[in-house]
Amino acid sequence: MAVAVIMPKQGQSVESCILTEVKKKKGDTVAVGDILFAYETDKASFEEEAKVAGTVLDVFFGEGDEIPVLTNVMVIGNPGEAIEAFRPGGGAAVTGTEAVQAAAVPATPAISVPATPSVASAGSHSPVSPRARKLAEKNAIQAETLAGTGPQGRVIERDVQAVIKSAPKTTPLAKAILRDTGGSLPDTGSGLAGTARGTDVGAKNPVYAADSEIKPLSNMRKLIAKAMHASLQNSAQLTHHLGADARRITALRKTVKKAVEEGYPTDITLNDMVCLAVVRALQKFPQVNAHFLGDSIRYFSKVHLGLAVDTERGLMVPVVRNADDLSVQGLAKQLKEVAHACKKGAIDPDLLSPEAASFTVSNLGNYGVEMFTPVINLPQAAILGVNTLVPRPKDLGGGVYGFVPHIGLSLTYDHRALDGGEATRFLKQIAIEIETLDIHL
């Protein structure tokens, strides 16, 4: 009996996954435990194993496709069995899925794409009237490929005019290239108002010559780009910068390093100390520990701290839930655990959802960055950027000045959710917490 293999639902917040690699193709024989395909969510990657043995009767999607969770991806069964009932968008109900997953899998409705009446079927050629041919050549249109509406399917002038009306505007260079190559116009161009340029139809850009290479974006890069663009487009972001005296935390760091050498089990870093200071400041400024929802604000009674983690696959922001319940040792341990899981690609997708964290910290201090503008992880109301230590002059009292280490703090906040005054007071409170931090080893 044929059974469907669905796109698993990895976490409650995941609605779709990207099919990154199909390891078993149509006609391949599979055994229980064989890897069928690889897929990824927003930030984590997974592999799907076969739950039954048999032959892959069909694969409904290709690599790179974004597939809604619980949608049939392929069918395993015996050669000759019917598969139409399993095809996404098929008319019959799916059966046999229970053998693969506990719940039945509803078929995904097909997206209807209206046919383009002005284009002939592939491989066919229509007769063309002289006026239609002249107009088509002027506009770099392959008239023979159109479906004519004249007698005996003849392509007449109005058929070409209909294509011109629906096609994007075209530069002279693009038209010349299309006439020479017999290519077709793109749906939209990269020029002003969607004008198709020469580079859109195959021309090489003379600015770059032959010393460049165009590579497609990875799925991860596409997701990150989409999130960053949406954040800047859909919020009123403003950044304040402030430095905190870092003598206290650098002294504590030396104490911790010595304790670790003597057998202390937890290595507490400067970033861990800053995160602890942020948690304490958020408890005193609960209006920052929030999500802006457009016409309302969600205020959290607990601190769910997100931490930006740089991985080979891209930036990930896992969350440590209930961070305000943790000691500095517990916070340091959990921050390391989620960062390690991200780098291994084994993080729970629910911990990467922007809605899971109430506030995020992004630390670029290890890279020597002295100041930057972090981008808010919407719908969160703010994010803190942590910069490197920089020596700055300070009045040490009695008319004596000296250079002391300062750690840079950059707070980006959504001005729709917070006013400048309260954002500044919150940032100052983080500095105070850093300058007066006390931990017990």
C-alpha cells in the first residue's frame, strides 16, 4: 500500500520549510531508515528518514522549493500503484499517510495559473501576417511563437499589440539583443518602473567585465535578507550609543579565569556578564521587555533573552527563556548551549522564532567593532549592540585623569513603542548594572 512522506512540522512556529536536497528520486528503492530528503526551517537543517520500505513512486517538489508543513513531498509504495490521490492539489483524499505520520495529511490546494492565450504551445509555430511580423520585429517579439486569433490561427496585428501591452518596457539595447538571440522578455525588468534592460536579457555589464561571478543567494541568506528588510521597512528605528566603565567586569573576568584554572566548572565571559546586566535592567524597565504589535504592545513578566550567534550558515538568534530566573552561572551555561546548538545546526526551531524572545543582545566586541547599529528582531521593541573595549580618559578624582576601559553599548529601539527619554534611561541603567555588577562564584 502506497504511503505519503510529508514535510514534517518542526516546532509550533514553523509554517513552511525549504527542500534543500532530494536524496531519493523517483524509481529509487528505499529501506527503513534511509535518508529521503534534507530540508531547513528559518535557521535549522534536518533530514527525513524513511519509515517504510518500498519504491519512490513520485517526488512532488524540487530542490529549493518552499513547502508548507504537513504537505506531501513524495510517495513510497510498490511499482504500479496509483499516486494521484497523494499529489498536492489532487482531487482525491490522501490515504495511507498514517503509516508515515500519526496524523492524516490534507492535500494542499493547487494554485491556479491562468493560461496565457497569446503564446502558442511549445514547439509549434503559427503563420504571421506581414503587418504583425513588422510590428513584432520592431518590438523584439517572436511572432511565430504566438497563438494567433486570425483565420486558421494566423497571428495578426492585434495579437502582437496584446503582447506589447502586457510586456514590460524595453531599452533599445535589450530589444537589439532579443532580436539577435530570439530570446523572450522577462516578466519585469531591473530598470526604472520595471523597464527591461540589456543585462536582464543576457548582456554583460561592461562595468564588471569578466572579473566577476554571479551566484544565487542561499536559502538562509534569502530568509535573513527578508527579515532585515522587513524590520527596517516596518518600524521606526533609532539608535543611542553610550559607554560603560568596564573596570568592574574586567576585574571579575580575571577572577573567573583564575577560578576556572583551579577547577571552577563555569567559564563566565564578559558577554555573559553583560547579558546578566541587561536582564537586571529589563526587570527595572519592563516597558522595554515588550513586543510592539501595531495597535497594541505585549509586555512580558519574564525576560526571554535572545542572543545573536554567528554561524557558518548565517546569523541565528536563539532564545534563553526565563533568563531572569537564572544565576550568572546558569545564564552562562544556557547561552553557551544554545550557541553551540546553532553552530551544529541542531537548535529547536521554536527557539529561533522572533516572537520567542522579548529582547535581544548582539555582541560584536570580539571583532573589535567600536560602534554599530543593530537591527531590531521584530516584533521586539529593542535590541542591544555590545561593542569592544576602548580606553577612554576619565576623572579619577583629585584632579587626576587616567585612561580606563569602556565598553560600548548601542541600543536600537522602535520609536513607536518607546520614547527617546525612557530608551536613554534604560540604556543608562544597563551601564549602571555593568559598573556595579556583583557575582558569587
